[in-house]
Amino acid sequence: MTDRRLFWLCAPACLLLAIPFAALLQETPWRDFSLVAGDLAAVRVSLVLGALAMILIAALGTPLALWLARGSGTLRKAADALVLAALLTPPLAMGILLVSAYGPYSTLGRPLAGIGYMLSNNAGAFILAQLYGGLAYYVMAARSAFEGVPRLLEEAARTMGATERQVFTLVTLPLAMRGVITGLAIAWVRVIGEFGIVMTFAYFPQGIPVRLYVNLQNDGVDGVYILVWILLLATLPFPLWALSKRRGEALQAS
């Protein structure tokens, strides 16, 4: 099939995807483009607490992704199903599950409340909500990256006397790095843009998505454009760079 025919076949989908962004450019009140009270605090909450959540996602998700890529047995299958369940659970439902699991009257929440810490509507709850929002996405992407690393190279490193840690840090991780970065980029979008889980479990402190909802309710759509732009600028550059970089390397390899 020629490129020209492919273009006309793809044009409707491209047009459909472009319309919302064109509308944003047209409808944004550029002459009155300013933050309202509370917006800057919401940006700070999302970026700072989101960065902390990403550290936890990388620390917890990387060994899990490696195990899913290299492990076997019943426990590995159960963990795989658990990650898929977390990935596929609707955000609002996940928020309700977190309230049930970590709320002040839950099995986990009561001991925390007993020592004076309520894991609800605070920074800890916000980070936990973001962790649940992004962890499964990172694990699935990182797992695919680790599965793409030839095991023969890892075995060769072992035969040369490398420890398991050295095999991972010197062979597996460098070869999977592009996929791992892509997973982090996808998780970053999920973390910063998460609304359903955060809205249910950690309404305060308000991040950008919840603040967008509040402004939309109070001021209408005209009062949210600057936060929409900030949300897009905070979330899109990293994944766009990571995905385009990976795509470019794939084209060069082919």
C-alpha cells in the first residue's frame, strides 16, 4: 500500500486526535493567562509528592519486574495476576479499595491511628494513591524491557565470575534501560494525572487534577486552562522524549 493511500486512511484518526489540542489552543484566554489562588500550591504538591512516589515506584517495581521477566512457578504467576489486576482496576474502584484497606477504621488503619497517624487526606495518603496509580504500569513496561535482554549475555557474564548484582547492574539493566525509562515515563504520566484514586483517598493536599476539578466546579471551563497547560507541560515532555527516542533506536536497528 502506498504512503499516499495510507495517509488518507490515517487522516480521520489523526484529525480526531488533533481536535482537542486545537480547541485548547483556540479557547485559551491568552490575554488573561494567570494562576488563581491555590493553583501554585497544587502544582507544587503534584510535582514534589509525585517525585517521591516515582522513587518508590522505581525501588519497588524494578525487582518485581525482573522477577516477572525471569522467574517461574506458581508464586510468579500469582504476582503476575496481581499486577494485571492492579493495572485493570478502575481508578475510582481502587480509591475505594484503598479507603477500605488503609482508612482509619480498617485493619491497617487502626494501628496507625493508635500511634497518632491517619493515612487519609494527607501527604502520605497522596503518595500512596500515586504509588497505586503508577506502579503496575511501570512494572509491565520494565518487565517487557527485561524480557528483551538475551539470557545468553547474562549467562556469559556469570561464567566470567560476575555476581548476580553485577550481572544486573552491568548487563541486564543497561540493555533494558531504554524500556525502563519508557516505563518510568508512563508511570510519571499516571502519577501526575491520577484523579480517581486521589480524589477518593487523598482529597487533601490537592494536586493538579483535583484542583482542576475544583476550579471547573467553581469557575467553569474558562477558569482551568492555565492548569491544563501546566498539567500537559508537566506530564508530556518526558514520555514524548522517551518514546520518540526508543522509536528512533528501533528504526536504526532495523
